[in-house]
Amino acid sequence: MIKVVKFGGSSLASAEQFKKVGDIIRAEDSRRFVVPSAPGKRFSDDTKVTDMLYACYDLAAKGKNFDEQFEKIKERYLEIIEGLGLDLSLDEQFNIIKACFIGKAGRDYAASRGEFLNGIVMSNYLGYEFIDAADVIFFTDSGEFDAEKTDAAMKERLDGIERAVIPGFYGSMPNDTIKTFSRGGSDITGSIVAAAVGADIYENWTDVSGFLISDPRIIKDPLPIHTITYKELRELSYMGAGVLHEDAIFPVRKAGIPINIKNTNSPMDPGTMIVESTSQKPQFTITGIAGKKGFTVVNIEKDMMNSELGFGRRVLEVFEKNGLSFEHMPSGIDTMSVIVHQSEFEPKEQEVLSGLHRNVHPDSIDIETDLALIAVVGRAMKSNRGTAGRIFSALAHAHVNVKMIDQGSSELNIIIGVSESDFEAAIKSIYEIFVIHQL
Ligand code: ADP
Ligand code: ASP
Ligand code: MG
């Protein structure tokens, strides 16, 4: 039995947390490959080491003095090393990192040092071999993750190795510079390692007892989801449920390895199993709810647009030419709406508008900002009639005005657009009707 275990930032924020992690790893012989994040927050308004590194490097890149910020980062590691009573000095590493900051080695390099250093601390603490992710995780020249090269190198490097620590979040480019995944990317590293060693399970340890039905920052103590499919999870994580990086499922999914989300602070809780498919009936009609703010809707009106061949294509062509991807495109007979990310759309707004006028000669275009999208996801929705109706009555009851609705053709999700000010109330009312009322 092989388990790959990834620990998130809050699980490694202090020596005390490290000890919990050590106990978890030592409790099972099968926990042979460990992927650590950088130290995260120790308390709610603390700063993650990754964010400290970005800020510190930004000073360095402007040629400003960054000594004070650098010392604070050092202190975070010293506190852990001393708290664990380790015989380890990171002085040499810090000297190299400082020189690289001065030499402007790049923001990705800077951020990656958080997991690099934590990997060294972890390997010293556990007595496991340290493997630099730069030697086993690769990106292409264009910055895409190079799955093939990585898998081959990782397999070769780990062959015959009993136990190792591989830091999360980064890898290297063909020119040997360091590149990171997007934020939260240590989840991806864990998944890559799990696939390469043919793990029986990928355990992802965090600070909540599994994937919760909704965001605990919106719903107080939401219930955990026992079992969720990869597809459902992807819908939820794409729509903002930040527990697991949305790309983390791909490597393990290909290899048929389940993911178990577990709580470092409550290791006996079963957590959430993420699987390819399951015969297990979900406890509720919906599996989860997630949502994101920051969308803009471009509403295009033109009489008889439905009979105009190629209308949709010409609309989307304008967005494509401006480098904008769209999230959703609900349409009526004489209307079509394109939903885009507000931050991406704003700087290109006028180009898009004039492009649309040129391309499709609409009767009118109207722009609505500050839209939030909410995804209600569940494999059981298909076989339960009236789900959409129940969502609407819950929203009406909470006086939330629904601006848009879009049901995925797989019937796995319903997307609802509401104004940002209604976001929290909308999620609460959906949780209430499908979870609280069903208990
Ligand atoms: P880690 O540092 O362990 O990678 P993250 O901060 O990336 O942890 O993810 C865990 C956090 O995700 C939780 O503390 C919680 O605040 C947040 N979160 C958002 N949506 C959900 C959800 N549906 N279920 C569980 N946690 C969620
Ligand atoms: N430390 C990185 C971040 O804060 C990566 C991770 O935690 O997964 O985004
Ligand atoms: Mg994370």
C-alpha cells in the first residue's frame, strides 16, 4: 500500500502543526511520499509565507531594500526549526536565495522558495530523502505543464526510493529557471506524485474535515460531503470552492487513484472521498454549492437574431479576438448574453463594443456589472424532478432576484447569476432548502 500525502499551508504553519503532521505520517507505514506547501497562516490575519515572498521579491525587483521583509521570512522557518528541536541550519540556503533576489531571479523563483525550504525542514524532521521538485516537475517553453516529461523523470527518480519529501507548487522550465503552478498548486504536485508512484490513495490534508457542501466562510459549519465524483468536484472547484486546486484531479483521475481530503486538526474524521464514479447515493439532492463574484454580462439584442445564420459565431469571434474567454452564453430568441470576467473585460470594453457593432449590427447592447455566479452541483439532480423549481422558490423567498440561469447539458449543475450584493443570501437560502430542510 502506498499513500501520497500532501499537507497544505495551515497544516504546516508552526512547529505545533508540524508535530501533528509528523504524527499523522508516522501513524501509517504506507505514507511514504510527502508533498508539503509553504507555511501558511497561524491565525486568521497572519500572512502566508508565499505572500511574504511575493512582497519581498517585489521590493527586490524594484531595487529597494528588502532586508526587513527577508528577516521576517527567515523567522518563520527558525520558529519551526527551533520548535521542533531540529539540528538544521538554513543559513546557506537563505544566502543563496538573497543573492538570487538581488539578481532578479523572478517572481516564480521567489514564491517557490516557500515550499523548497519547507521541504528541507520536513525531510529533516521525518528523516525522509529530499527531492527538489525542480528536478522532477517540468514545464514547456510556453509555460504549460509537461506531463510526459514529468511522469518519466518522476518515475525514474523515485524508483527504489522508500520514502521522500517533494515540495509542492513548482518545477522547472527547459532553460532551468523555476516556474510555479497557479496559487494553491501544491495540490497538483501531490496528484502528479501519486500518479507517478501508482499510489493507492492520494491524501490531501487541510484545515477542514473534507470538502464541505458549501463555503464555511458563508455557511456556518456546513456538513462535509462523504463522496463526490471528479466531475462534480471540478464544477465546484472551478466555481470557487477553494479546497482543492481545480487542476489537481487530472493526474490521479487518469490513473484511477481516489483522493481523500482530510483534516490535520481532526485526523480521525473520515473526510471526503473523491472518486471516478460511485453507486453511493448522495445524502442530499445536491452535492455542493459554490460561487464566484466579479462577472460582467454583455446583453445583445437584435430582432430576429435567431434566424441570422452565424450570429453566435460572429459574437464570440469578437470576444476571441480580444483574448477574452466567456463563462456562459444564455440566449433567447432576440437576445444573447455573454458572461465574462469583469477584470478581464474592463480594459477591453470599448474594443469589444465596437467589434460587436461592426460584426453583428445589434439593435442594442447593454452591459451589467457586479454579477455573481453560483453553481449548484449534484449527480442526483438528474433523477430528482423539480430541482430548479426548488432553487427558485428558495431564492424568491430570500428576496433574491435571479438574473440568469443556465443548466449544463449533463444535468450535473445549474448555474445561477445574481447581483453580488445577493451572493451570500442566495447561497444560504439554497443550502437551507436542500440541506437543513432535508436533515
Ligand atoms: P490548504 O492550505 O490546506 O491547501 P486551502 O486554504 O487551500 O487549504 O483550502 C481549505 C480552505 O478552503 C478551507 O479552510 C475553507 O475556508 C475553504 N473552502 C472554500 N470552500 C470550501 C468548501 N466547499 N469546503 C471546504 N473548504 C472550503
Ligand atoms: N504556497 C502556495 C500558495 O499559497 C501553493 C499552495 O499552498 O498550494 O498558493
Ligand atoms: Mg490549497
